[in-house]
Amino acid sequence: MAGFNISKEALDFIRGCTIDFDMNTGLSKTVDTGKRSLSQMKGMFADEAAFEKMLETDDPIVYEFHGLPLPETEGDLSFGCSILNPGKVGDEYYFTKGHFHTILETGEVYYCLKGHGYMLLENPEGDWSAHELKAGEAVYVPKRYAHRSINVSPDEQLITFFVYRADAGHNYGSIEEKGYRKLLVERDGKPTIIDNPNWK
Ligand code: MN
């Protein structure tokens, strides 16, 4: 058969990239998750008094995330899962910190494996949108948009599978300094978008 050559190195690489996430739990057999506890998210929730009060008794895990150890090189794709626990600080639902990509002009796909939440998007010019996430639904994060997942379920984890350009990088800087323009809070039992009173 003519015309198909692949190097031993490339074959080894492809074999090593088998997706080993359990698509029910988001967990991998070979890779431990990174864990983000509530205390590591100081300053990110709007209700600081509620935040401090929670930490007096516990320091719960807000979310876990992981990717496989893939090369962060141009032309490759990187992928992983994030597992966001249910919970609120005051009336604000648990969220992932959220990030821009270092290479701002790169998009991403999030596919919801389990749970109920929102993907909150915001670009540097201030355009924003929130997309509902339910199991079996995908959200496209356009280039230039910071992205944050938010779990609005009272009792179920929000588990998402994501794929992005491997060299895109993560830029948390402006979100850690300024936050998001919008927040997702519970009002009359329903998820509601409000302006972030602390946004600078
Ligand atoms: Mn991303």
C-alpha cells in the first residue's frame, strides 16, 4: 500500500494519548486531579463575609481538574476534564476561576458530561454571554473570550470535557485582579446574572 508513513515516535505518542477519562466521573486512571479548595479562591467570590464564615468550619474542594500530559506544541490539541462541586458562597454559585488564553486568538470546546451549569464568557472589550450547560450539550468558547464554568445544581457535580489548542496557554491575571463583570447568583431560587459590585 502506497503513501502512508508514520514514524515510530509518532505511533508511540498516539498510543500514549488514549483518552482514559471515565466519562461518568471525569476521572482518569493514570493522572491525578489538581484540586482547588475554597481558601485558594480568596477574593474571587463577591460576598467576602460569607466566604470567611465558611472557612471558619471547613475548607471544601470547589473543583478538580486535569489534563493528560500532552505536548503543548503548535498543531497539537490538549484535552481534559473538570469536576465542579455543587455549592454557594452567600448566594453566588461555585465556579472555576476562569481564564483567558495566553494566545488570546484561540477557541475551545466544552462538552458537558454530567450536571447542570453555565459557561460564562467575557472578552476584553466587555462583551459577555452565559450559556446553559446540561449533560450531552457542548459549548463553543470563541477566541478572545475568558471562560468560567458555574455549577447551579444544588446537589450534583458539573463535569465537563474540554479540548483546546495545546499551545494556547492559560492567562488568569486580569481575572484574579479584576474579576468578571458579571456574576451568577441565586435569586428566588433561580440562577440570575447580576453586575459584579466589586468589578474594577
Ligand atoms: Mn481554556
